[in-house]
Amino acid sequence: MDPKTLQPDSIAAQGLGWIDEATRAVTPPIHVSSTYLRDPDNQYRSGRIYARADNPAFDQAEAVIAALEQGAQAALFASGMAAATAVFQALAPGDHVLAPRVMYWSLRNWLMNFATHWGLKVELIDMADPAAVQAAIQPGKTKLVWVETPANPLWTVTDIAATAQIAHAAGALLAVDSTVATPLLTRPIEHGADIVMHAATKYLNGHSDLIAGVLVTVHDDDFWKRIKSIRAQLGGTLGSFEAWLLLRGLRTLHLRVQRASQSALLIAGHFAAHAQIEAVLYPGLPGFAGHDIAARQMQGGFGGMLSLRIQGGEAAAIATAANVKLWKRATSLGGTESLIEHRASIEGPSSPVPTDLLRLSVGIEDAGDLIDDLQQALRAAQR
């Protein structure tokens, strides 16, 4: 069937229905060859030359993700950082770019250090405010607007369609980090994005057992060719086994995201009026600043990520995290297990994240058990 006629659940569950033609296996083989045979006349009619750029292990996972995002092509990378930085490296020194003030810390740090030293003109703004975007953009000079929505770890929501209109009017591309939303809740291309990025380590794989990234493009144009060339030349490619694991994880994406989103909403609602909670940051709460935009561009849920700001400040937040039993104190998100961490400690003294904030990645455990564990941790932190 044409993937355009299928629902995302069906695309993911069957991996587009591909089979191994040689064996008729429904699970693909793991291609581990690093090189491919040249024809007697010195041609490569197979289309494969070297695995750094032409690994058949990538084909199915890339096709599934492109179909989920309704893009023209996808490209796998060795990590989310490798994918994200490839977009910026496809620009030229001196180009002006806009990015969120609060965003995934590793990329923010890279932008303000390596990318700036390399020559990009990086400006961090309040990306949730279209007026701020309009005021900061420089027609003819701004080449890329980078959006993360919901943005880690305050879960700020950006209006993708409004931002795309501003970016395109100025001659800039719009790239969206949609890791938290996943293709099941938001498809940025439908709202005007040119490129979509996922840290595939997170929800797309969902089992905390690989590092991967992926980009999806609307157009197979010169900019996309530069990105693909950067991947091959810098070697930021995924291993064959990791690509196989990613495809396996994609098959249950819809079930995991649905469960995590449902549980996150229950947890957010439960603690919204809790005496020891200063604030609950979650796009699914009606009182959240970006709720109306999230409700418009997120279909089927608001994701599995939320943050709690703890009464009593940094010490109380760290004490709460120290006393959890079911939640795991670990850095990452999007896995089957629920994680909790004090983000300011991870990011360091230059972090814009409030020191009373705990970031929660809701897994697929029972929501009641997760709530009970947080409640006992909050009580224990007061002793």
C-alpha cells in the first residue's frame, strides 16, 4: 500500500511492510559490510560504494522515519548531536542563525562555542514569541531558524507555522527539533518546516540501548546534499546493528508514546496543586503558557516530558530526586523506564534552567505507581 494512505501506527508497526526478498523474512538482516563490489567495467550499478555513505542497513529505518514525517528523504547519523550540528555545518561562516534561548543543552553549548568560533553568527532569542523572532531575523543574512518544540527542559512551545512564515519571508530555512513531540504528535513539515531533527536515541528507539540521530528534509536540494556530504566526510554515521535496533524500536513507537503521554498528563494534573510543588511545566495543562499552540499542533497527546519546580529550591529538588525508588536518576529521555534528574546540576553554572527544577521523562510503567513514588520522595525530602 502507498505509505501516504496509511496511518502512522501502521507505518511504524510494520516498518512499511518491507521484507527481505532473499529469505522472505519479515525482520531485516543486519548488513555489516563496509565496502561493496565494483562491476567489471569499473561502475557501481548497485548504488553502493562504501558503508559510510551507502549502508543498506540505513534504508528501511530512513524510509520509515521519512514516511512518518511526510518528508522526501531521511538521513541517519551517529547521534542526535551529529544530526543537529550537520545542519549548521552546511551553512557558511558569517551566516546568521536564530535559536532558542532555552533548548537542549549540548546543542546550545556547541552553538555558543564551536559554531561561534567557526564563524556562525548565533543569536539566542525567545522562540516562543513570534514578535521576538520577527525583530531578530535579518532578511538576506539569517540563513537558518532553529526551533525546538516542546523545548527542553521548560517545555516551551513554539508556533511552527508562524515561525516558518517569518523565516521564509526573510529567505531563511526553518529546522525543527521535534524529539519530544515525535512524528506521532507533531509533524513539523505540515506546518512549514524545511528540516526536522530527532535525537533517535530517545523516543524513536525508546529502549535506552543506542545513540542515534536523524534528519528529514522536505526537498532533495543542494542544502540537503551538503548535509549528506558532511555526514559522509566527517564520518558521523550510525553502525549497522544500531540501525537495526532503531528499526526495532520504531515498531512500538505508537504504543510507547501513547502510554507515556497519557501518564504524563495524569502526573502533571496530580501535582499541579501539590503543596510542595511551585509549578508544573507541561504543555498538556490548560494553564501552561503554550497550551493553546500545543493543542493546535500536537495531535494525540502532549508528550511524555514534564518538569516540576520544587518548593524549597535547589536543596529540596535534589533531596526529592535522591529519595525516589521507582524513578531512575539518569540523564536521557524517551525510554521505557521513567527518569528524573536535577537539570541545573547537569548543565552547570551557566545554565538558564532554574535550580529548583526536576526534569521527568515518563516511561510506560503504571502511572499510579509513578505518582506514589514521587509523593513519598517529596515527603522524605522534608524530613
